[in-house]
Amino acid sequence: MDRLLFETQKPATLEAVRELRHLLESVVQTTVPDLSIQHRILLCLSEAVTNLVLHATPKASLVTMCFGLNSYGWWLELLDDGAPWNPTQHESTNTSTNFELIENGRGTALLHTQCERIEYYSGDTTKPNQLRMIWATPKQHLRPTVLIVEDDTSLRRIYAAYLTEDFELLMASNGHEALQQLNTNKIDLVLSDINMPQMSGFSLRKSLKQTSGRTIMPFIFLTAFDDTHMQKQATSLGIDDYLVKPVDKAQLVHTINRVLGRSQQIYRHLTDRIDKNITSSLAPKLPEKSHGWRLCFANRHTGIGGGDLLLHRSSEEQLILVLIDIMGHDDCAKFFAYAYGGYLRGLMHSSETDISPSQLLEKLSESALQDELLSQVTLTSCVVTLSPGGKVTLASAGHPPPLRISKNGTKAIPIGGILPGLLPDTTYQTESIHLENGERIALYTDGLFESAEDSDTRKQLETRITTALTDTLNNPIEQSIRKAMDVFDELAGTPPKDDTLLLLMEKIKPCTYMK
């Protein structure tokens, strides 16, 4: 199911190309971990809007940009009210050239080489033209990634043969190429020769020590010279080990595993004390019954515990629930969840009158935009109020849509809104529904469906969990959530690849509850 992360509308002008790209860049930098996919998305946006502005006759007056995520991957949608133009009619599997762009007149060859699927629907007097470009989520890898930096081609191949069974591998022939790899990939350890043309291993290590976020990256030097002076120079750069060539497979694998293990141990030691306090405060706490509702939740985390946050406030008239997902699942995400938790608790309890879901999200978005600390992270949120008699009011900011579970199946509730903190004066819409006896609502974070290894397994995860929720509708709510999480554990693994929280809510018959 589609999840909207960002939406905006601009006049169809060349100035809008720059504005739309700038806005989208701030979104993809925090939501798309693969830098190459980030660049492809931005390139396709610029090319598509430019050609729409220059070539549509009659010209479009407005263009709407929507960006989102589903079980397959990321999607970028452009809506316009100009003349139809269908890039799928000019499909090309070859790398585009300037001549091709001129001849096609709309850059369609470039679009086809830079995204994995294109869909187009011509509009009419009642609906706009719709162009959707899609990029698949890369297969997730659990093995550590090692960057081998070695100018000797034969040695690179030998080291790759040694390490390919245990690690994901990337290659570079000098320090400059290594920096490019580090800028576009997540790398866990660098294995580098010292003497290389253009940029030596020493220069590479010095560059990393001067780069924020890379000063403590695990780093091993390889050299053909067993020289005391060189070893002292290498040690002064804060490396983790120093190996003299030739090295055999057992020695190399053992050294890398030891360095990675020691790095993780040091990191855990440095964060353990504060981690225990933060983890305890972030643990979800909910009443089992409130305002005529029964609630039950389950959560999983990656072993670190991260950015899923569930808060509530009970007033005389209603129960308000706030579910937040800080993007990422490391200690940084956990810290920002802690920071946002403190802010939201103050916001929820400071008002004497009940705050609506949309008002709460608007205040959250403004803080995420302006606050120096909170603006450093991207999050999604869903806010729900539960009132006696089955009334549910919802608002969403880039969050997966809530699910309505009934005897007819499990369906997404169509409520969406852009990520908090992207634009000033952001407004959010609310959706109110009335839940009947025998129905349930599920709130969840994106890890529930996106913790699988590839798009096919993600789709299977979504199908089987929603089926389990429907099949167990007549069972006690605790059994239903346990069945759904059993399916999750089976397909996502233990620990999963992303933090996950699932919350089920059902209306209680009036004679069986008290506030």
C-alpha cells in the first residue's frame, strides 16, 4: 500500500524545477539510504518537470509533486493539467544521449534508464495527467561491508576471494576512489594499502579523521614493508591494525572480525549507561482499557532498540495516542525518540483543552522545522483520538496508513500527510470514522511490513500479517496480536532488520467498561 511522504504544488515554470528539486532533495536525503537512488530520483524529477514545462502544448499551469513509499520501493508522482505526454511510448533500454533527448523531445530515454518502472495515465477535464516513476528498494544485507583499497589488481582479486564468503565487498584502487565509495555506500571497515598512486593510504586515513562521523571508522593498513618508522606513522593515525604482506585468508578474516568486534564492544561500552535509562523511558506503556476501548500492543527491535515511540494522554472526553517512528534503528534514533518524547509529553499535557490530531501534528511539524536539535532527524507520526461509542479521529504525517479490520477483510484507512518539518505552516487533515462492535483498528510502524529482505518477501509479509489479523478477528485481542507477530518473526527474522510496533484497538460493549 502507498505511503505518502511529501506533497507540494507549484506553478509549471522553470523556476519550479529548482524549487521542487530543492524540496525533494531534503526528503530523499533522510528517507532513501542509497545515495545512487537519491541521485536517480532527483535527476528524473528535474528531467520530467523541465520537459513538461518546455514541451507541453497547451502548457500546464500547475504541477503537483508527490513522493512516497510502498512494499516495492520509492515512487515519485507528477500531476499536471497540460497536454498529455506519455513517456512509456518512447521506451529505450540504451543509455540516453543528447541526440536521443533532442529527438524524443522530452528526455524519455533518460527517464527509462534512471528508474525501474514508469506508469502514465492521461488526464481529461476532470482529472490531471499522472506520471509515476518507481525505484525498487535494494536487497538488504546483514553482513558487514568491507572496502578494499589496493592499487594492485591481482591483490584486490585475492583479497576479494578471501573475504567474499563472510563480507559484502567494495573495491577502490586508490584513496580518491575510496572516498567516492565512502560517500555513496555504508561501509563498516576499510582495508587499505599504504603505497598507492594519486592518494596514499596515509592520506586516506587523515582525510577520514578530519571528516565528521568517520573519525572512528574501523581501519586496517596493509603494506609490503615491515618498517618500524612506517608502523609508528600508521599507529599515530589511530588505525585498528597493521598487516604486513603477504597475508593468508585465515589471518585476514580473523583480523577483520576481531577489529569489528572490538569496535562494536567499545561503542556499546560508551553508550551502555545512558542507553539503559533511555530504553526504559521509551518502553511503551498503555492502559489495557480506556474510554470504552481495549488496547493491546507488541513490539520488536533490532537488538539496539530505536526510534519507535508510543505515547498517550487520557482526558475526561477522550484518549489520545501518538505513534512516532524516528527513521533509523540505531542509538542515534533512540536518542531522538527520547528527545521527541519529552517534547510531546509536554505538549500533550500542557493544554487544558483537548488537542486534535491535526493540531498536534502541526505543532510537531513546526518544532521539527525550527528546533535546532529536533530538526536533525526525520520522523513519521500518526495521531489518533478514541472517544466513547466507537468514534475514532486520525491524522497522519508520512506514516503508514492505519488498518481497519472487519469480517470483510483488512483495509487501509486513506489518511495521509507530508513528513513533519519539511515546510513552514504545514497543515494536516483529519479523518473521523465510527468503529462497530466486532471491528478493530491497527496502528503500526513501517518495520512491520518493511523488515523483509526484498520486495517479494515484503509483499508476502504484508499479505500474511493482514490475513492473520482478519482470521483472528473473533479471537481475544491478545491472541490476534500474538498471531500477527508470530508471522512477523517467521518472515522478518530475530532480531528483525527494523524496529517494529503493532497496536490493536477495539470497541468494548458499553456495559463492560469503565473509564
